[in-house]
Amino acid sequence: MFSVLLIKILEHLEQKKISGVILKPLNKNEYRTNIQRCLAALSTNPKIGLSGSVYEEKLAKGDGKAIREILMAIKIAYCK
């Protein structure tokens, strides 16, 4: 699932674990929890100007455009 992959990317970039992550989400609630944790971690980086409330629903639906926007924001924030 995308949320787990995104969390792993963020943990690698930040070099710290994101708490409360469910590595094998079994239902939509657990998947949404992972999305919320991921967006909360992203919001702590001032270089990433994403509104979590806007992206949460889109990511839960697997919106490809939203996924690409988040990945691009991560690229811009972390790549030098």
C-alpha cells in the first residue's frame, strides 16, 4: 500500500521512525491512520507546503495526481 511505502521513504529521509504506523494495515481505518501519520510527518517540514486535510481523502482514494504531487514536494524538499 502507498501509505506504508511513503512512510518508509520519510523515515529514511528523516532518519527517524514515525510512531503509530501500522506496517500491515488490515482495513481502511488502519490505512487512513497511516495516511494521517504520514501527512503529520510531512507537515513538520517547513519546505513542504502541503495541506494534510486536502490530501488525506485523495490519498485514501489512491488519487494518482495527489500521490505525484506529494512525491514531487518530497523531492524538492529533500534533494539538493
